[in-house]
Amino acid sequence: MIGAPLPLAHELQDLRTQVIIDALDAEFLSLVSWDWESRVVRYPKVHPVLGMPDCEIPGCTKGTPLGEPVCVGCIGRWRRSGLSFEDFAAVPRDSAYHRSDGQVLCRVSGCQRPPRLVTHGLCTTHQARWHSSSELTVEDFLRNSPQQGLPGFGPCQVAACYRLRGSERTRYCEVHRGRLNRERRLGTFDGDEERWRLTSSSVPVNREVSLRGLPDRLVAELLYCLQVRTARQAKTKDHRMRHISDQLRLLQVPSLEMLGEDDLIRAGMVDDLRMIIRGAQTALRRLGATAETERLKDVWDLFVFGHHGTLTFSRIHQRPLREAVKVWAYDELPRRRGRHVASSMQNMIRGMEQLSDSLRLQRDDEGHEIRLLSRTDMVSFCNRVAFLAETGVFGAHHRVNVIRYVRRIVNRIRVLGLTGPGQMLEGLPADFSLSMEDIPDEPEDTEAGRDLPDEVMRELCDNFDLLEKMSNREYRVAAELLVDTGRRPDEISTLALECLGKDPDGTLVLIYDNSKNYRLGRRLPIAKATAAVIMEQQERVRERFPDTPADKLKLLPSPVANPAGTKPIGSIGDAHRAWVNTLPDIMIPVVVEVDGQLVTKLLPFDKSKIFPYAYRHSFAQRHADANVDPDVLMDLMDHRELSTTQGYYRVSQGRRREAVDRVTALQFDRRGTRVWRKAQGLLDSEHVRRAIGEVATAYGICLEPHNVAAGGQSCPLRFRCIGCDHFRTDVSYLPDLERYLSDLLRSRERLMSAFEADDWARSEAMPSEEEISRVRRLINRVKADLDDLSDEERAQIEEAVAVVRRGRSVMLGMPRVGQPLPDVRPWRLP
């Protein structure tokens, strides 16, 4: 009954043992049939985590692993038999195979002695009487020769065993007596029988784990470990718990909390057993821990603060400084959210570690005399960080972050009053600080973002089957959704089963939670092919977990510790990295310099740049290249600030300059006359003019000063650019020119049809034949110059055009009404 007082173990060793016992739940102890006298855990037949139902083979009473129809022993016998499974299952199991079902008593009523042989079921004395009788079977002997029950000889003297002794001439049960004799015969017995009795393992019994012979503290810890794992829906098989208890009995340790990793390795525990023990140690460490107790340690378990992971302060050598950083972290944690709090805060603490190292290495007192610190020490710290960045110990970005983090923490420490009287940093000089001027400039990006080239995306998408084979279906679906939707990995992994919806206009949308910014129930338009992937996964999940309500299920349920399907998969990063590393080299065209000439070569793409978050950058870049307005793209990316979105498709100045150089060489005026740029000075002015001396039009640029000053809103020709001497275009505007020509032709056809309008209005709106001819001639002129180029030059121009269009933020036009957003995988079938 829940809430009933728990029976206490005898001879409790300390108060900690009592705390652990108090944490044991009465309902859980009842589930495993726990009794402090017998000290044997018994697994139930029916339970979503610990359940071990009977084997389906007739006559077999062993428990089967959860979800399997037959026990491990029967699977082995079936494979050795050479029969089909149906034929094997039709043969009842022989009673001789019941060795691991536990000890039973003699079949004579009232007899307290164990049987000599399981097949006959009689103790030694009654078996001898049966053999001396004339009865052919045991059943006839019991029926025709009534026997008196005999008293037992007492329990086996092995500490782990609860079986009865089979004879008064031995101190052990039949199994341990045979085990001891075998060890003596093989020469593995060391002669210390007392130690052998204390350390010998129990007799393995199906669905049972003997904790006998272990200290009270250790017994309580193992029970608590099993309780916590069960609550987390983690399966703990009986044979693993038996192995753990047997190894702990050999080690003769009083507590799990005293075990180190070396002890576990010396004991011969395999990885999965060590994982269980490490999990138990973590659970015990958290038992009774609070934020107030945790803040006193040098390594914090952020679980007690409501986060994941740990924070380490031990590498800050000066104790006053270390304690002050702890106070800062304690004050900072409540303002943090998300799944990566530990990593972001540890990065900030690493800045203080660098400061601590600088003080230790560059001061005679190693920085322990807080009152003697000064501005000079901060300058020395900045110089050391610059040296480490210059010598390649860490990157330029890390250098900036280290200085920025130290400034932030030191300033916050002063705000918290930790330098005041009686505080840990009392007397810290005011000049021991950093200003904004001390923070180095951010290094200029050399890449246009972290988007992946189309060749790489195609190769990855063609190999999703391999990802599924290496991991499971959920990770494959996660990768597909990351590619198609551009969501953050955490947003995809935690999707609810019912994440597919429709807007009032019938548009399919993905419903997800932006946990990073606490924006729940976000809606993202998706393609029909993406929706098909989701619907197929929904059907699969419903089939796997038919008894769980749909609103509790996850679209991507974890394959472990998740019997109800309510837990999402963990990080996709490890599985994704292993998959990417197995792929062959992905060759992409790269412009390199050979003998002073720029040539395009196929080179392998750096696989370290292929990671789950790169799909988000690729999503943003593809939409930017498709002329999606920045404000619209900001909404698609679910950002609060436009500047954040621009960082996903921004082109570096160096790359843009090179691209401008290339497309400028193919620039034309309104008549289609090529405007040559032969001098470097003219090219330099071209870069300046692109920054301040031009304004973008629909299919080129305008150089008219008044219109430029008005941001393109003061054109007296009403944007008939083809007829203006201030108009320029280049090869990068070719798609826009072709689209403009199509619009002109379409407008002319509509106006020439039965379109009701006054003659003056129709005449005013009708595109002129001269304009159409001029645009068509300009397009043909641009294409003709492209056709004159070699394949090598054309590839370089195409790459330059992509870069220039990518950086053309002003002309990222709003998608037209009814125009679908670009598909991330345009090559796949709809």
C-alpha cells in the first residue's frame, strides 16, 4: 500500500543509509516483492519496464525479455535444433531444463529438504526409500507409500545464497557444494573458505536478483538505482543486476559512492554495467542535493538547478576568485534557458580560467593576493590571450570571446558587491577591470555562411537510406526534416506526433516549438513531399504504440527507455557524424590559382562542415537566392531580429569584391553596348559606387544621382529603365531581364484581348514594341557574350553571379501571390 511505513534494515550503518532507505518508494518495493529478511529482488511478470512474461514455449516457465515471445534459453535450443520455429514450439519443454527456476522442496508433504534431482523431486532420504521400494514411478511411491516430512538442514552458508542445504554433512546447498568441489579440482580455490563464502556469487535464478551478503548501504543503493531507472523507463534486465551484485560482492565495497572507474574496470565490468553503476552514482549524488548544497562544490550538477550537464570551477586556481565566479554563476543560472546552458556558461567560465592561468604564470604570488592585483595584470592577460591566438592554441573568435566574457563576469562580480567589506574579493582594486576598448575587433568572416553546396546536399539526400541502416528510422526522418524545414535540431527532435496542420487557405504547415526563444506553437509552410514524410512516420508511430494517447506521443520516439513512446530521440549529432564519415568524398567545383591563372577543379568537400545545423544555413541561403524578402525570411527562420537572419546568408566582402570584378567585366548599357572595365582604378571605383553611388532596379542598377539619393523613389521616367542613359545591367541580372520580358509580353497580350479600359489608359499601359525589342536585344547581347566564353570562364562567371545575387539584399523581392516557397530539394520527385 502506498504511503505505508517502510521496514528498516537491521544494523543501519549510518544516517546516509537511512536517507536512501527513506527515498525508496513502498509501491516500487511491493512491485519487486522486496523483503529485508530475504533480500531478493523478484521481477514481475507484467510491467511496462520490468515485466518478464512467461516464455510461450509449452512447459517453459522462464521469463522472456520485454517484447520477445520466447526466453533466451529457448531461442538457443531452437537454433541448435535445426527445426522450424513452428515445429520447435509444438514440442513441450523437458522438465530437465528447469534448473534456473529456483529451488523447490521435496515432493513429500511437509518435507523441508530440497530434492536431490529436479527430475524426480525427492530429497536424498526419500529418493533412497523410493529406490528400495517396488514402485516404478515417484507418483506410485507417493500414493502407495505415505511418507513423513523431514526437517531441513538449514540454509546454505554462502552469504549470497538463500537455498537450503541438501545434507547435514555439508554447509552448502547442492549447487555451491558442487561449485566448491569443482574449484578445488581445477586448482582455482585459494584455500580461504571463509572469503569464498563471503564473495561467491548466488545461484542464478530466473526473474530473481539476490542482494544477500551485501552491506545495508549497498543494498539500499542498488534498490534506489533500480527504482530510478524504472521511473525513467529504462529497462534493467535481471542478469545485469545479478552480475553487478556479484561483482560488488567480490570487491567487498561498502558503498557505490566509493567506487571509481578503475575499480569497475579491474572488476571486469563491461561497458553497459559500468553505465548502470555510473547512473546509480549520479542518482545517489542528486538524492537530497539542493541548489544551496550544490553551490558549495567545485563541480556543479546542473540537474538540481533545472538544467542538463555540469559546471566545473576547479581550474580557477585562486580560491577567492573561484568562489566569486561561483556566486556569479549562481546568480546567472536563473536567467538561462534551453538545452545548452551548461556549454554556454562553461565557455564563459573558461575565460576566467584563462585569467587565472595568466595570474598564476605571470605573478610572483600566483594571483592569490587579491589586493595587489592591478590594471597591469589585465593588460598582461590580454597580451597572453593574443599570444595564444597568434600561435594557434585557439582561434581569433575565441580570443574575442575570452576577453568579452572576462569583462562581463568581472563587472558583474563588482555589481554583486563581492569586492565590498567582508566579501571574498574584499580590496580588489578598481583598475583590475576591462573596458570595451580592450575587446578586439571581430575577425572578418571568410565564408558566406555555413550553407552546403547543392552537390553536397544532393549526395547527402541520396544516402539517407544508409543513415537509416546505420542508426534507425527516426534519425533518418530527423535528417530529412532538418534539410526540408531548416529548423533547429532540438525543434525537430522534440516534435509532437500531431505536428502536421493546415492553414485556412489549405497550406500544409509544420507545428513546432521554438524553445530557444520560448515561442510555442510556431507554424512553418512545408512542401507536400515533406508532409508525406511526416504522415508516413505518424502511421509508423501509431502502430508501434497503439495504447498511448496521440497527444502524448512524439513523432520521433527514442528507441531506448521509452516503452510508451512519450520520449523524443536525443541528439542526432553523433549518428549524423558517423554517417557523414562513412560517405565517400563529395567532389565540388572550386576555383583555385594555378600558374597565376584561376581555374576550376573538382576537390573533395570538407566533411567537418557537414553537421545538422548547417542544414539551417542552407535553408536560409536557398530562400535568399530565390529572392525571398529579408523580412519574410526572418519569419521563416523564426528570428526576432533581421540582423540575425542576415548572418545566415551574408557574403563576405572579399568574396563579393571578387565576384563584382567578374560580373563588371560583363556590364552593359541600355543599348547593349558592353561597358569595359580595363583599369584597376575603375574597378576600385566600381566597388565604391556599388556601395554608395547606385540604386537597384528590377533588372539592373540606376546611376542617376537624384534617384540614388531618393533611394530609387525619384525616377522621372517612371522606371522605364531601358530608355535611360543612367541604366546599367550585367550578367547577374539576366534572370531578372528574362522575367521582365515575359511580363511585358504577358501584359501586351492581356491588353490586346477583350480587356475593358479607355483607349488612353490602354495606350498608356501598353508596352511599346521598342521597349520589348530593346529588352530582347539586351538579353541576346548578354547571352552572346556568355557564349563566347570558354567552359572554364563560364563556370567562374556562374559562381560569381551566384555570389553577387546572394549578397543583393535590397533586391530580395517579396514572393508573388501564389508563388510557392523554393523547395530545399528541387531534384526530388513531388
